Amino acid sequence: MAELRLGPLLRYADGSSATVWIEASRPCAAEVRCADGAGGSSRTFQVAGHHYALITVTGLTPGGSPSYEVLLDDTPVWPLPGSPFPPSVIRSPDAGDDVRVAFGSCRWAAPPADEHDPVGPDALDSLAARIAAHPDGERPDVLVLLGDQVYADETSAATRRWLAGRRDLREAPGAEVADYEEYTRLYYESWLDPEVRWLLSTVPSCMIFDDHDVVDDWNTSAAWLADMRATCWWQERVLSGLMSYWVHQHLGNLSPAELASDALYAAVRDTPDGTDILRAFATRADADPASVRWSYRRDFGRVRLLMVDSRAARVLDEGERAMLDPGEAEWLRTQALDAPGSRDHLLIGTSLPWLLPHLVHDAEAWDAALCRGERGERWARFGERLRRGADLEHWAAFPASFEALADLIAEAGSGTAAPATVLVLSGDVHHAYVAEPSWAPGTGPDAKVLQLTCSPVHNSIPLSIRVGFRFGWSAVARLLGRRLARHGRCARSSVGWRRTGGPWFGNQLMTLTLRGRSAVLRLDQARPGGELRTVEESTLTTT
């Protein structure tokens, strides 16, 4: 009999359809049945000995919220027997409803409930507890996870013990994951957490990778990539990372219409074992990143979310460094500017913050100048060592891309048909803050533009991060940054910015409530005992 190994995850949801992702223990027919008669079914597909299905649910009613069950070969497997949680539901938005977007990044899997948690309470566990306690109350319409959903290079004690049972950890890559099977262990560890499993079954989610989904500082530079490709373990790691990401995260980002036209998805489903097909795809994606698009768009009524791949789509040649390759940049521009007047809010999700503390921004721009040879070969070698050692690889480390994004945001936010807000959603830096940009008089957008950064969901926050980022926003740090910029002969940015909220430190989530052209931001932090406490709430715009 087929068993439910992982899931269900409610991924895409609109007013009439949804998708639900599952992993089963064997090939089978997977079905979702909703209490109101909506539903759908799909045969599982196979990758590396694992069996998955992404079930398209149709017949949903806008404004409805039916509970659902999952069946494998006509046998109910969800909800779990004796579950302490309310029934999982599929909420279908109705035109004119508020849109609530919760977001964050960097979730190291929580240990079992009876073990000590070295990094404190998990914000997703706490969000699940809040929703479960008031199932008919407020909940996000979508949970946006901005990277580091799994940590391939920082495994837990339990996973290290499991790895040691299948290979010699004295050989590279040691206690990091090495192949597809080991990646599946990370997803089990992360998504079988009871609270998180239920949460992901009842709140739709959007996901994008960041570096730790593959390895720390993934694609930081051409020299870094060359060094990694020279190792004996990198090829299997990156291919397995891309394959497992496609299966576990990317597929669910797509709408039913996009899935129906996806040639790779069709090919994997149409063969008894899709492993070789998917591996060939991952090989091509690694060799030629421009041949694949991981970025995607989601529309929630008059709210547009653009999730941007700021890892795999990079151009790493020092003379042409860019956060996004030309095709990716054109895609972002098209999605941000098309159908003017059709949206009230434009959200740009990028795992890496666009606007950083001033000292960090200037240090990254300075380092980029050194690496491209502004101060000669000796300084270039120093710059490369510093870039890797200090993680200097955000938008500021790609100065032309930083300016291009600033120009695009200004253009998208200008004119009588402009949205009320253009909000950049990011994570990565293990603290939360709000920053507001400003342009020269007469050149800036009409929309309210903000950088909203929130991380981690569940991870450590070393004292060095707390002290360093607080200092990074200070006036003294700004002066120091300017000196670095002068030394690197860095061009002055066309946009300035100031911090208007934070920094906040803790395991946390931000939530946007978008009602018409108004926007309210709330920051919640996880507290011991499962409480999710609101520490900041502010109105960004009013109707």
C-alpha cells in the first residue's frame, strides 16, 4: 500500500484552481478531494527512486475555503490519524479581498520537540501555532520563502549521523550533503516537522533558492566557480541541488497553465524514471545558466509578485559582472512594466537585499572595483580573498545591476498609472530592517519604494552580526564607506537611502497586508513557548 512520505504542500492557489505537492512511498494515483466537491488527481512520477505528484485541483469557488483530504490509490492518507491540527483547507481568494503576504528566509531545520534547539524557537512553528489556535482568523494568503529552505552545507547532528551510516565523512564533502538522496534527507528533516508540515499544507507558498540550498556563497565569482569545479565532489552536489530544487520547490511555483506547457515536466512524467532526463536538464542549467529560468511571476488580484533568481542567473566574468544575465534582466523588466495601471502593488522578491547598511554597500562596491583591477593585480587578488571571506556578493557587489534595478524601480513606480508601492522583499542577512531610497529631485518614482528585509526564520544570530550591522548603519560607518569608495574609484550611486525601521534581531517573519492601495507592514518574532509576538506594525501607504 502506498504511504505518504512527505507533504502535502499547498503551493499555487487562485480563485478557481490550486496545486498540491506530495511524495509517496511507491508509484500510485494521488488525489485531492475537497469538501465542496472540487478536486483533482495525478499519477506519481519517479526521480532517483522517489515518487512525487503535483496535483492540480480544479472547481474551486472564489471566496471559498474547503477542507481537503489526500488519497493514494483511493486510500486516505491525509489528514493524519489523530492529528492535533485543524483540517487543511484551500482558501480561494475573491476579487477585492485583502492580500496578506508573509515572508522570510534562512530556515535551519528545527530539532525534534524533545531536543534542545540551539538557535531558538522557529518562526514557522510559531506561525502554525497561531493559525491553528484561530483557524477562522487571519492567516497569510501566501508564504514567501526567500532562500535557504535547506542547508546543504550546514547539517544537523541527526543528519550527520545518518550521513555517517552511508559513507565515510572523512572524505569530501564531509558532513555536507553529496547527492540527490542526501538532499531528500534535508527536505524530510525540514518539512516533516509537524507544525511546519501542517502549515505548508494549508497556506500557499512561493519559494526561491539562495546559496545554502547548494553551498555558501554559491556563484560569488568566476574564480570561486573555477575552484569549486576543480574539486571531486562539486559536480554531483550542484546537479543534485538543482534536481532536488526542481522537484521539491520549483514545480510548485508554477501555475497550472505553466505546468501544462512545461516540456521538461511533461517529459519527466511521461517516462517510467525521469532521473536521466532531469539530470541532463540540471547539467545544462549548470553549464549554461541562461538556458534556464528559475524566476517566476505570481499575481494576487491587483498585487504582482516577481520572484527573481539572484544566484544561478549571474554573469561572473569580471569585465561583465551582473546579478542577472541579459535574458533574465529583460524578463524582469517586462514583468515589472507590462499592463500599466493593472496593479496597486509591485513586489520584487530577491533573496539578497538590494539596499544594505551603507558601510556594507560601499565595501561591496569597493571590493568589486578591486577585483576588476581598478587598483592593479595585487589589490585584485586581495579583493577576491576578501569577497569570499566576508561574503561580499549582494547587489552592491554588482554595481551595474544595482543601478539597473534602481532605474527599473523608478520607471515602474512613475506616472499616473504607477502602483502605490514598489516593495523589494529580501532575506539572507540574519536580521530585519526597512530602508527607503531617494532619488534626485524630479527623477524619483511616484510610488512608495521600500526595501523590506527579514531573516532568519530559524537560525543563529551571532554577536558579530548584531554589532556589525548596527554599526553599518551609523554615521561613522557611512564616512568609512565613503573612503573605501573613493579608494576604489567607485561611481556615486544614483540613489540614496536611509533606514526607517530596525534593525531587529531574532527568528522572525514580516507580513504585508495589502488592501486596495494601502499597505501595512508587521514584524513578528518567535518567542519561547510557541508565541509569535508582534514587535512592529506600521502603515506604509493609505488608500
